[in-house]
Amino acid sequence: MTGNLQIIGNTAPRAHDLMIPIKVLAVLVAGIAVIWGIIFPPDAVAADEKWKAEMIADALLAAPPSVTRNASIFAWNAEGDLILIRPGTGPYKCLASGFSSLRLGKPRLPYPDPMCLDENAWAFMQAVFSEKNPRKPEKPYPTAPGMGWMLAGMNVKKGAVASIPMAGTILEKSTQIEGEMVRMTPHIMIMPVPVNKKSAKLSTKYSPEDPLDAWIMAAGSPIEHLMVHFSWEDTEAMMGAGE
């Protein structure tokens, strides 16, 4: 023996030897396609994409393009969970309408109420959403003030506007939101903003008669914050800036 490796016979695969693997692969691919179609039917995929597009359009109503352009966008699903539908690279998080309705397992309210939050406001609202009773939180809330945009306004109950505490945001799921709704004027929120009630001159109520007055919402509670309102004409100018 010379020690050299000796090749015996022809080791190259013949065409008919490949037929079975190719057939098996074809069956597997076809099976995967069938399963994919069952799990993700075309109609359901189309409906999901349509819903996402509608929610993104809704969220964009909350703030000027300079805020929303690179924002991450979230929406409330049928189970009341907040899900990311458009990742973003900017500092803002925008939420489609539903924080005071869909989040609580209730039907969508008549007027849109999307919001865009900077990093501090987002941290604050996440903490609020995580509490069973936001007025009596089990954990301390973040204290660094942030800014939130709600230029589409929000829903408030007619005849009870004075008593609304962040509308449905801080209501428990068992709380009912009933009665005719009115649309609050566009506004920004500075949150949280603790206020000394003894020296404060700002109102603690929203007034439909003076809808552009600034006021403190949920005054005296851990979620109190400043509301600064704008006219619809000024809001249109902000939303169309740069066009």
C-alpha cells in the first residue's frame, strides 16, 4: 500500500438520486404555504394593514409633523393592550385614540383623543397606566416634568366637565363613562406639575365657556398636570407649519 487515498467508484450524485430530496422539499414548501395561509389569511393580513394605517393616521393628529415625523406610534388593540405599530427613531411616542375608552374595554368615544409624549411624559404615563388606581399608586410616579401633545382635543362628559380626572385615563375598568360627550379644545400638557393649592390662581376645572383658559387637571392628586389650550385656528397653523 502506498498510503494514498483511493477513490472507488463514481461518487458524483446522479440525477435520479436527487429526485426524492427535491420532491420532499417541494412538499415541505407547499405545506408551509398552506399553514401560512391558514394562520395568516390574506383577508386578515389586509385588514390588519388597513387598521394600522388608520391608527397611524389617527395618531398623527396629535401633534405637528416636527413631532410625529420620526415618532414611534402605538395603538390599542381589541384586548385593550398597547402595541407598537410603527417603530421610530425620534424621542416622541405617539398613541392613537383610545386611552380613555379602548384601554378600559369600552367602545371608542365619538371624538379622537390621540397624544404624543416626550420621554419624561411617556415615563409618567406608562407608570399611570400600570396602576390599578392611579390616584393611589403603589409605586411613586416619575417626578421630572414632560410635555404631551393633544392637538385633536379629547372627550369630556357634558355637564360633568368640572369633575373629570384625566377623563378615562385614571378611571378603573369598572367605572362607567356615560352621557353626552363634548370635544375639549386642542392642548398641550405639562406633566406632572405639583401645584401649591394655597397660592395657585389657575382654575382646577375645564370651562367650555372659556375653552382656551389654562387650568390644572386632577389637582391635588399624584397625577395633577397643567393644561394649556389653543384655538382650532392656531392649531391648524401649527399642524401646517412648513407647508
